[in-house]
Amino acid sequence: MSEPAVELTIASSVRARIDDFLTAHLDELIAFRRQLHAHPELAGREIETTEAIVNRLVVADLAPHILPSGTGLVCDLSSPDIATDGTAEGADDVPTIALRADIDALAMMDESDAVYSSTIPGIAHACGHDAHATITLGAGLLLQELLAAEGAPVGRVRLIFEPAEESLPGGAVEIIAEGSLDGVGAIYGLHCDPKIDVGRIGVTAGPITSAADLVEIILTGPGGHTARPELTVDLVSLTARVALEVPQLVNDMIGHVPAKLTFGSVRAGDAANVIPTQSRLFGTLRTQDHQVWEDAPELIEKALATVVDDTEATWTLNHTRGVPPVVNDAEATQFLRDVIVSELGPDAVLTAGQSWGGDTFAWYLENVPGSYIRLGTHDPANGESHLDLHAADFDIDERAIAVGVRALAATAYTWLVDNQRS
């Protein structure tokens, strides 16, 4: 691998402080992550999660701000001569970098055998948000110490703990509306990746996730008796055609890049001898292309018209915008890659492929340059265990916490050094 494009090695004294912090606080961070893992909360209901993060930041003499919705928070930390409320002279143009974590869990059972498995039936941290929150918290506490040391750069780090990432359009919309990206020059975040071994980080410029929308299609017909389907619209058969043919028609119209219109729920009728008057299909539309995401509602409408309009049925499309693809800024990603290589070595970095999953980090990158990385969380000694997100037995190799803290903290600190005002 080639050498970093620019010299981004932090001072040995700073690296020693990072080592000392992790030695002193890693056990605490692991315990904090396990507390969140055992007490997961669904999107928009992250009351105890928010409180736990707030309490730890307050202990560190920081002033977190809970979002108006009641869950999620934003917290600034900065050089001693810069007030965290932005009132210090010249604070408005202080270099500011943001680190983001998400904090909500999923509506599913935790079937792992960990001693810290979920204590809440039907809710589980099976996407790693407990680790994201812990790592960002740890990076923030570490950066507070680094910025207070002699010779530290002047600047501000904004910690964003986003609620409701698993819902659409996600808590990022509220955070942006609150002005939490104002003055931010770059934003970075990470996501657990159980397909990457612990100690390694996936980095990619350009698209790294896909757009994700919710789609509901309602079909309506005259109904009738199953003995005489030829006298009415066989709505169940038509529903099956829509489920099979509409996704293919959408892809045929796109041509150059695939989309995934997939239905997860189909509802039609209640009686064996009655042709229903209405059916519903619920699914998601995913695409790795931003323009296709913008055009998706029109494409689905055209496909529906092709399949349904020659029948006596009618259709309604309810298309709920979700998130665009996460598109990592090339310059910000190269900067991040160089820092990680400098701090963790060239073997720690690999190129991450684009995922079909969606992530609300996309909304931040629509406004501010930055990059989203894949943090390896797989223990190679576990073989094929825990190799996918949203799996009932999902867990992480907790050594990844130290790797994530070091990567985020070193990136933020180096960015501040590199962006000092002249």
C-alpha cells in the first residue's frame, strides 16, 4: 500500500495520551455498552439510553443538549478558551468537526447467550447501535482530555447521538432542523460490520449504502365469488402479478443500475370462497443510485399502470421517502484513510463494498462533507457466528470498541490540527 497522501501522524505525546485513556477507561466503556445492550429501546423511545449518555457527559463537566423530541442529544466539547455554548469571542468561526452515533434498537428477540443479552422481550440491539453510542461517547471523553492538553489545536467537536435511526426518515432530520450542523466543517461516523474481522476498518469513497423507501400499494376491485372469477377482477391473482412483475418493470425502465423493490407483506381477503375487493402490498424500494432514488415514485407508478390499468381494478401508491444513499466525500474519506493508516497501520484498512442497506447518515452528507466507515466487529475465532446485522444472535467482539474510539478520536483531533485558522 502506498504511503499516506499527506503527513497526518499525530505527536507521540498525543498517542501516549490515547493509550493511557484506553487503558484507564476501556473496561468502563465495555460495561457501558453492555448496559445499553441489556436495556434496548425502540426508535423515538430511547429515554433511558439518552439519560445514560447525558449522565456520563455531565460527570465529565460537559453540557449535553437533549433534542426537543425528548430522546437523542447533541454535546459540544472544545478547547478551554472556546465556550461550548458558542459565546466566546470568535467562536462562530472556530473549526468544528462532528462525530455521530445512533442509539435506537430493533423490534426483535435477542437470542444470544451473552450475560448482557436484552432484558426487554421483543427488543434487541442487533444492529450495533449500542457499540456506536459507546464508541462515540468514548471518543468524546478522550478528545476532551486531548483538547485540554498543552499544545492542543483550537477547535470544537460536536457529538451527535441520533435517535430513531431505524425509522424513516430518521432522527437525523430533527438534528439538522435544530441547526446542529451549523458551522460543522466535516462529519464522521461508523457502523459495526460483522463481516469484517476486529481490528480492521472498511473505508470507501463515494456510495457506501443504498437509498431506502417504504412502498405501499393498494389494489381495489369489484369483488365476487370464487366460483365465477371470470365475472370480476381476480384480485388475489392480480396482486401476485403486481408483486412479481412491477419490480422487474422498474428495473427494465432503469436499465443502467439495479433497484430492489421487494415486498415483505401482502394482505388480501379473509374467506376462501370470496374474491376480495381490496388488497395491500407493503415493501421497500432500495437503490444504490441517487438519481434513481429521486425518480423512484414515478417509475413505480408507470410500472403499476402497465400491469393494472388494462383490468377493472384501480391502484393507489403510497410512497414514503426514506433516506438517500450514503455518499462519502472523496477528500474527507482520503483524509480518514490516511489517519487510520497512520494510527493503526496499513493492514487495518480495507475497501468496503456498497451495501443495499440504508442509513440516515446520508442526510448529514447531503449537507456537510464527511465519511462513514465500517468497523470490523467479528472475532475470527468464532467462525461463522454473528456474520450479519439484524440477526437474532448478533453480538460484537468488544475489542472493536478500542479500535473505534482510537479511529474517531485520532481523525477528529488530526482534522482540527489540519484546519487551524491562519
